[in-house]
Amino acid sequence: MKVNTQLLLDALKRKKHTVFDQGEYNLNIVGVRAKNPASNAFDDLICLLYKKRGEWVLLPFEATTDPGTFYLENPINVNGTAIVKPGQYPGLWTMGKHQGKYLALVQSGPVTVHRDNNRDKTQNTAKTESGIFGINCHRASQDGTSVQVGRWSAGCQVFADSGEYAIFMAICQKALTLWGNSFSYTLLEEKDLIPPEKKK
């Protein structure tokens, strides 16, 4: 999946989402879910879009916005496994420790999720629920790049590559010093990137 600054900005505006465009390092954290989501693949993107010296900077990172197959088949919540519903979630995360282990963005505001409880590898998005469920933004393996999602996500937004995650977190730390410890998140679908005139 390929993205560029204008594609993302246009998609955000079409969806009537807030774009943070004032000042430096005012982060737009934007997930883009692949149109044919494979439950166990890092086939999505988490993008950082922000201004530096008056110019837009876009950094796309390989990630998953979906839970892995293991948790689709073995839900840890009685209502089913969480799949974040596309939308914009103001102040969703603060910087903290993922499972008390390492620096990550941890859920501090409400999010809406689909609950998949049919225990197969196919995502079921019929039921939704809103609240705080521990939907964090973190990495997979401590070292290198993970190929399969496996147990790395039960609904969290997860980076495939530990090096890319380190870059992401360093920029988030810079933003925190300027804008405070609150990070909004916007989840788009790949189809949202396509201008209406090209869908015909």
C-alpha cells in the first residue's frame, strides 16, 4: 500500500476528521487498514503526519490495525476480540508502559471496537462496543521485524519493526514536550484514500 501526504490529507478532509496543522510536531497519527485484511499479516500502515519548519513530513510504518489469528480464535474478552472501528479518536492515548514493560502509547480515552466472537480466522464486524479496553499502540518483537501478527495483537495497533517503532516513539516524545501527553488517533480504510471521481 502506498500513501503520500496529499492522499492522506484529502482522505482526512473527506471524512471530516480534524487535521492538526498548527505548529511543529503537532502529530496526526493515522492508521490505514488494508482493503483485504489478512488476520495474521502486518499489511496495514501507521503513519505520522506533522509539520516541521512549515513543511509537511510523512512517515509511514508497517503495522497491523487488526488482531492476530490467535486472538480471533481465542478471544480474551467474553464479548469477543476487539477490532478498532475506523474513525477519529481524540486523546485516545497517553505515553506510558505497555503491560508495564516498555514505553508505548496506552489507551486513556474511549474507542469504538467491533467484537468478533465467532472464533474463526475471518473478521466479524457486526457488533460494536465503546469504552476503554487496553487498546494500545506498541511494537511486536523487541528486535527486528516480525512477519506474522500471531499473539502480538488482541486488538492493539502494532508495529512490525522494532527500529521503526523506536523512530515513532522518539517523535512522540518530542511532540509530548510541545503539546502535552495526549495523542489522538485516526483509523482510515484503504478505500478512503481513493478520490470519489476515481471510484466510478
